[in-house]
Amino acid sequence: MVILVKRFVVAELSVVPVGTGRTGLSDYIAAALREVKRAGVKYQLCPTCTVFEAEFDTALKIVKAAHQAVIDSGAKRVITTLRIDDRLDIQRTMEERVKRVAEKTK
């Protein structure tokens, strides 16, 4: 008998519009971030990406929605990068992961 357990991952998402004719990208990034927020997941906006925690399938849906939001904002080309940390032996939050490394640098 196989017991299915929801797997929560930490995802790093970067959605970059290309060829917009503008140097500033904050309007496009805000459109993508609204999709992350709409999903109701814990997230951290960073200077070059957004990191969030979600169940694996939910993470993929969020990425798709964020990508589409940038297209819907007028971008004619979008480069989306996703990195997933899928730890199977133990669940750790984003904060716990950062704390463990910070403690080792004291």
C-alpha cells in the first residue's frame, strides 16, 4: 500500500520580460508577484527573484500563472526560470534553512 504525502518545496522563481523597450521592469514583476500572492503561499520577494513555499503541483501552477501574467501585461517575450528544492527526508521552512546556514557562520 502506497501512502501519498503532499510534498512541500521551496521554489525560486524569476520571470523576466524581454524586449519591452523599457529599462524598468517593476510593473511586469508586480504582475507576476500578484499571482504568487493570490495563491496564498508564504513568499519572500528578493532583488532578482521571488522564493516561495508550496506543495509541488501548486508551485508549478503558480509559475504558469506568473509567466502568463507577464505576457498579459504586454511582454512579447518572457524568460522564466524556476529552481525547486525538493527535500524528501525532512520538511524545513525557508526561514529554518537560512537560520541553519547563518548559525554556522557565527
